[in-house]
Amino acid sequence: MKSNLSAWKYVKNNRKNVTTMVVGLALSFAAIYIVHMLLMTSVESFKPLALTQPKKMCFFALSRSTLDQAAVPGAEDGTAEEKRDALVKLLEQTDGIDSVIRTQIIRTDYRAVIGTLSMKFPLYEAKDIPAFLRHVDAKLTDGRMPEEDGEILVDEVILKNMNAKIGDWYLPDWYGEVFKIVGTIKSEGMYCVGTPKGFVNNGWYNTVLCDGEHSDLESLLAQYGIKLGAEDEIDDAVTNRTFYQRDCVELIENVVKAISAIVMFFLGVTMLIAYVSFLRNRVNEYCLYTSIGYSRFEVYGMMMREMLLIFVSGLVAGILTAIPVCLIFRLTIIDPRGMICRLLYPDKMLQTAGLMLFILGIIQIPLLLCIRGIKTIDRLED
Amino acid sequence: MFEVKNISMIYDMDTDEKMYALKGFDLTLPDKGLIGIIGPSGSGKSTLMYCLSTLKKPTEGTVCYNGTELTTITDSEREKIRRKEFGFVFQKHYLVPYMNALDNVLVAAADQSEETKKRAKEFLAGLGLGERELSKRPAKLSGGQCQRAAIARAMINNPKVVFADEPTASLDHENAFNVMRILKSYSADRLVLVVTHDRSILNEADRIIEIWDGEISRRETE
């Protein structure tokens, strides 16, 4: 005989209770998702700078003591300067490296929701800048190319993050001079470039313009007899990837995990308490069902279907709440501040849904205890 | 229909002072008719009804229903018999509070077809619950209306036996007699067992069995 124990009847006729549970689940889901999306804005924003940019542009700065001890082929007995020049020539002869130029650099801080990334950009002679832009696939989108000393082109996104506009003056942290922003550029790696003030090609940094496959400077330098020390600075694809993965992705993911765990713990406890009270209020109903011939399995099936309906509704409501809220954050906070975000994280949705299913699993404990304890009405009336 | 032999029901089996709710008697019940089981509180009349309806398993003795020994079958078979062949009216109506009167009847139905819904409405109408009451929840119905909905629930599958345990306990006199009239009418071709301590409602019973201290003290036939 077909079971007529419908889960829908409870849901339809107890809108207040069901709505409370659905809203609780939806808000928990939305809270986790929105916090995740906001924190992941740092990960998404830093990605072009840490992963894309170094594929085409790296920096290295070697200390005098490192160069003194280095056995650079062709300049084994030379001075530190001679060794550096020989090293530059060797690097430029390497396949995949376009140029290695001694440049000054300036730094700018790129701020995300959590954390700040200090990025370097090189200062070239004005005539070399078009070649640089070609190398990094950047296009001038507004303003003009630098013509005078102390003029810079800034990536559109970075410019927003700096809360600046064309024509503004920019004072880098330690350069000691102000630079004028004369144009914006657009590229995948969010590059900036400019002209130095007064001196050219005399910086301590070596800017390496390379392709994606030759951006592991540490290995390349080792091939040419350079043993890096603590005073040397390498800013290449490998160091950036390591920093990005360890100090950015893992750190933020751990924070998100901790927040998710806390929210889920409180949600789990609340759901458990609410569900136990929900079961207690319906003992007579369950007893009636078993008395008139429904099996405990059929009653359990109905209860599970009710819970699944509530959980799925909570999940859908959570998604429908989280996405528009994320969109509002994106339009009002993230985009105007030159940060980058993603609205959809299917893996996080699945993970949160999985955690909710885990809570549903915990709820099985009182549910199964209740099923075991269901009596027939004769016991209630005894 | 029912063949009861040497039925005993002992509560507190593990203690020294055993309490006999039923003390080993035989009983045979027919296929149809209104049978009243009467006795004071604690006499064992409800226990007998629960043993007959498979809700309780007697400590000793056998209960045979249409050739099936009810004390030896599995829980699942008992559930099937309760669902297909028996209908129940309890002391309290036990209507599901969040369902309306119609849904409370349909929850016991074998199917949810339009035909069943129509039959449920007819049942309720026949029991005096109008179209307006069908969509009301138990809290909005009177005690009599609730009990009548519970009777409709018991009858929706056209069960061969209706067990009614003090069906009029929470009703006023007029409603009590209305309920008994309905049960009497149903008993024309089915068996209706009414457990009560109120002899006045059994005026139309085909047979009255009086139970006292777990034993049948008198059997009356009209």
C-alpha cells in the first residue's frame, strides 16, 4: 500500500516554523559565502600581480658580496661590476629572455580587502617604453605616453586602487620624488611603467623581460654560477607563486575555513536544538501514524523528506541571497577600489552544501532516537 | 472473524507482583455487528481491544483473525493488517494539528486519488461536517467535529473492523449519540468494537461483553 505521508503537508501548513529554519540555513549559507567571496577578493586581486605579471617581467638585485664570490663565465676574475655586466649578457643570450636592463624601480602598494601587496615597476627611458608595453601586451587606454622625466603609466585597476586619476602626482614611499600620472594602460598582468627622475639605467635592480617559460631566475642564475645570499633579492615567477600560494591563498583559505567552521558549529547546535523541539511537538502525530499501520520506516522517510525539503530550500534561498549581496559589494566596494573578485565559487557552494549535509547527518541522531522511541497510541493512553 | 483463546496480558512481568490486565479467557467475535466491551476503568477492556487490533501482544494465548494468528506474525505484517483491514477511533481524536479535517482523513487513505478525496468528503459530509469545516484545522473545530473527523479517518479505507476506544469520552450527550449512530450504521456489514464504561451509549449494540478485573463477567446478546 502506497504511503500517503507527505512531507509537503507539514511544510505547507507550518510556514512560520519552516520559514524560520529555511531563513536560518539561508543566512548561514549566505554569511559563509559572502565572507568567503570578500576574503577571496584578496586572492583574486593579487593573482594578476603575483602570477601573471612575473611571467613576463622579473627583477633581481644581487649584492656586491654575492657577485664577488660568483664565478660568472667569461668574467671569473673580474670585478663585481664586470661580473654583473657579463651576467646580463649571458641572460640576454638565453632563449625566452628579451632584455635585461638595469633600472630604477618605484613601488606602490596594492590594497585588497585583507592585506596589501607591494609591487615594483620599472623606470625606463621614454623611448624604451613602447617596446616594454609591447612585451607585456599592454595597451594605452587613456592619456599619453611618458615623454619627460618622472612620468608614469599606471594600470587602470591599480589607478583605481590608488584612488588617483590622470594628472595626479604620485609620491612613492622611498624614492623621494613625485611622479606625474600621464596615462593608463590595460593588461592582464596589471603592469605600470614610467621614466626616472634624472638618472637612467643606473638602478640597482635588473628588470628581466622574459616569456612565461623562462621566469625562474633563481635556476637561471645558478646556471651562471650565482649562489644567492640573504641580501640578494629575487622577484620572479617562482618566488611570487610561492608567496601567493603560502601567504595569500592558504592563509585566506584557512581564515575562511575557520569562519565556516564557527558558523557551521553554531548553526549545527541551533538546528539540533530546534529539531529536537520540533520532534517533541510531533510525538502524537508519529504515534498515530504507526498506530494506523504506517511503518517506522515510512515515518522516517517522511521526516527525512521534510528535512531535505527544508535544507534544499535553505540552500537555494542562501544562494539567491548571497549572489545579489556579493554583486552589491562588487559594484559598491570592490570595483570602485580597483579590486578584483569572482561572484561564483561553485566549489565553495558545494563545500558549504556538504557542511549542511553534515549537519543533516548530525540531526539523524535525534531523528533515529525519536524513530526508535515512537510508540503506538495505546502506550500513550496507558 | 476473531477467535481468542486463553488470552492473558500481564504487566510488570519482571516484578514479584504481576498485574493481570487479562486473565485467560476465550472469545469469539462475528464478521459484523456492533459489539460493546464495557467495564470500569482498569478492568482490561482497552487492553483487550489493543490485543485484538495488534497494537499490543498478549502475554499468553492466541488471537486468530480470519485464520491468521496475530500473535505470531511479524511487525510488518501487523502494520499491513492495521492499515488495510482495521480502522481506529481513539479516546482522543489524535488529529494532526497542522492538517485540515479533509487531510486528516486522507492521511490514513490507501491512495490520494480524486475518487478517495471525493469519498472522504462524502464521509465527512455524512458525519455532519460541511464544506466549510473541511478546510478547518482541528483547533478551529469543536470536540464533536474532531471526533467525527477521526471516525471518517477510521473508515476511509472501508476497514473490515473498526476499533473504537471510548469514542464518546470527550463528547456531550448529543454528539455521543450521533457518533454511536454512525458506528451502528457502519456495523451493518462490518464489525465495530466499541470499548466504553458508559452503558448508555450501547443501547443499539448487537452484543455487550462486560469485563471485570481482566475477566469476562457477562456476555449479553440482544
